[in-house]
Amino acid sequence: MKNWFIFTLICFSGFLWGQSRDDYFIESANLFLNNKNTEALDKVEEGLYKFPKDKKLEALKKKLEEQKESEKNKKEQNNKTNKNKQDERNNENNKKQEQKASGKEKNQTEEPQTNIDFRKEMYNSILESLEKEEKRTKKRLMRQMGKREYTPKEKDW
């Protein structure tokens, strides 16, 4: 009886400690539900190695591969949108820099114009003061010489 028990234990030890098709399916499904897709895919492949024609494991493997592809596509799409956003930011920054540069150019072109206007005003004020001084000088000359003797002369400058 003792030998029979040991023999039975040895024969069924593989069955008792090994995993069944359902065990592989349940474990990999739990991993999938916990967002551990790579571990779940490894477990499904391990189960398919032992049970190659199991339809549940094949269906789960297909689902995991689809999930992996969709995640990959989402990452690519996110990368594209991030790249587009970054490009838009760069374009906006470039436009701002160009506007700043054009603003500086405008300021540089405006400065000479304002300088020219300022110079014109200065020259006009100088001319006005010279004309006033000339009138004063004429009045003094007229007083000193008298009205009869004074004859206006043309300016030689």
C-alpha cells in the first residue's frame, strides 16, 4: 500500500503542481486586467507552448497583441501631436522674435526721423532768433543814422 501511494503521488505530481489550460488563461487574464500586458502575453505564450491548440489562450493572445498595437499607435499619435505642438510653439517664438526685430528696426528708422525733425526745429528756431536780431540791429542803425541816411542793402550771405 505504501508503494502504491508513492507511485500515485509521483504520477499525479505533474498534474497537481503543473498548471492547466484554464490556469494559464486565468492568470494571464488577471495580468491583462491589471495593465501588465507584457507579462500577460508572456504567460499566454507559455500556456500555448504547453497547450498549442487551446482556443481561449489563442483568443487572449490575439486580444493582447491588438492592445499592444493600439498602445503603440496611441504613443505614435501622442508623439506626433507633441511634435506638432512643439513646432507651433517654435513658430510662435520665431514670429515674436521677428516682431521684436522688426520693432527694433522701426525704432531705428524712427530715431533718425525724429532726429531730423528735431534738427529742423532747432534750425528754424535759430533762424527765427537771427531774424529777430537782424530786425533789432536795423532799428538801432536807423536810430543812429536817421531815417534819411539809411538805405537797405542786400545781404551778402
